[in-house]
Amino acid sequence: MRKLKPKSYEYIENLSSNENQNQLKARENSEKLGLGAISLSKAEAQILQFQLLNTNAKKVVEIGTLTGLSALYMLEVLPQDACLWTLEKSPEHAQMAEKVLAEDIKNGRCKIVVGDAQEKLKELSAQGPFDAVFIDGNKAAYLDYFKWALENTSAGALIVADNVFLAGAVWGDQSLQRFNDKQVRVVNEMNELAFKSKNLKSVILPTEEGLLICKKLS
Ligand SMILES: C[S@@+](CC[C@H](N)C(=O)[O-])C[C@H]1O[C@@H](n2cnc3c(N)ncnc32)[C@H](O)[C@@H]1O
């Protein structure tokens, strides 16, 4: 999806240190799968880190692990006694993620949950409430993920969703990438809910993909 990386991204990314070995491996693996463009860019991952730091999050859920890149970025800023549950449908993706996340898995800071996120989230509720949820999985299920996040997070929690522009499809431009009617309707409904919910303060950062960031007020 990240088809035209703006020059501003390159500029921002060059200001900070290079990605570490595991982050580079995760990126390389997603490239090998032909999915390099759907991983967070370095600049987007840094925005996510910044938001997590501001939330003092300890219990975090990610929906959509891919090869573990965004999970690595989140774990980098989470405290030692934090836990990230990252949900992934594809066993192949999960296996690749397991390798780069091995240290955090061993230390109990990360758990990869393999299966359909909507099913797995039901089971995960028992471990809640959570401090932060990062939504980056099946676009047609974004509204359900978002509602789950609203119900299973504590006051002050952070809810972030990536790709909320659907490459322009949410305002009717399907020239970059085609999405089906359900995906467009669901993501629009989630964005509307984020802005009309009285117990949320929401913003969409106008990144290339659109990054929805919500703070739960109560
Ligand atoms: C955009 S990628 C995630 C990128 C990752 N967060 C990163 O930035 O490195 C989306 C991932 O969600 C997974 N996915 C798709 N549908 C899913 C579902 N129903 N349940 C769980 N994971 C799903 C895909 O297999 C893919 O690995």
C-alpha cells in the first residue's frame, strides 16, 4: 500500500538511527513475502512508539503481526514488565515473526496468537483490560476490532488503526488500489464512530495511509 513514500518520510527517517538487526530482518522477510509495502514505515512506527510512551502502556494488543516489525517497535518502548499480545491469521507470517521476537517471547513480554483475530480476541478479553490496541489486520473487520478495543481497554487507553484512508477509497478514489464495498463501508463506519464517541478524543494523522489515533477518556 505504501506506494509513493513522500520525501518528508525519507527526511524524517534519515534523522534517526538505523533499524536494528531484528527490525531489518522483519522488513526483509516481509519483502520476501512480497508484502514489504504493508509493514509500517519507520516514520509511522516512530509515531506509534511516541503514542505508547505517552500512554505508559503495559498491556498491549496488536491485530496483524505480519513478520513482527511493528511488534518489535512497540516492544522497544514498552517497559520490561509489559506484555504485547500480537494476533496473526497466517501461520507462515507468525513463524517468521517468532524468529525476530524470540527474545521477547522467551522473557514473557510478547505472545504471538495464531488464528483469526475476531475469534482470538474473544478469548483474549479474559486477560484485559488493556492499555493500548493497535489495529492493522483484516480491513473488513476494522469496526469489530475497534468495538472490541472500546470494550476491553481501560480509561486513558490508546487505540490506533493504520490504513484508515484505504489508499483514498474512503473518499471514493480507487485509482491507487481497489477495495470492496464492505471494506470501504466498515473503515468509514469505524472512522465515524471514532469521531462521534463521546468517551474518545480522536485524530487522524494525515500520513500516506492515514493513522487513526484515539485516546479513551473514560
Ligand atoms: C498490514 S499487515 C500487518 C503489518 C504489521 N503490523 C507491521 O507493520 O509490521 C496485516 C497482517 O494481518 C494479517 N491478517 C489478515 N487478516 C487477519 C485476520 N482475520 N486475523 C488475524 N490476522 C489477519 C495478515 O496475514 C497480515 O500479516
